[in-house]
Amino acid sequence: MDNFTIRAVEDFAHVGLPIDAAALLLIEVDGHPVQVEESAKVEDICKRMGALNIRVARDAQSATEYGKPAAALSAFPA
């Protein structure tokens, strides 16, 4: 999401997005447990590319919480 979209989603859904961020990338890794365990590779790539903040869901509750911005974004027409 670019900053304009971050602000629009935050104004609409109040999900706690960092409205001062220039951009935000939401990545979801799902599938077989072995594939999900490989999400550490995704995290490593993000760090190497200069990600300033990485949040990793460690349980179902945090996955639901982290999924709220994506759910709110889906409310906007393409």
C-alpha cells in the first residue's frame, strides 16, 4: 500500500496502520505447515531489502489481528 491507501484504510477501518509510513507491504504465507515454516525466508528477504518493521503472527489470534488491514483494504473497489 502506498501512503494514500494506508491513510484511506486507516480512516475507514481504524486498524492501527502507521499513517506516517511511505508504503506498507502485507505478506501472508499459508498452506501446509512445512511451507508456513519457510516463512522465515520471506522475513529474511524483507530484512535484506531494508524493511523497517516486520511483524510475524505467532498464533491464530495475532494472525487475525494482522489480517485486519487486508480485510479492510478488500472493502475498497479496485
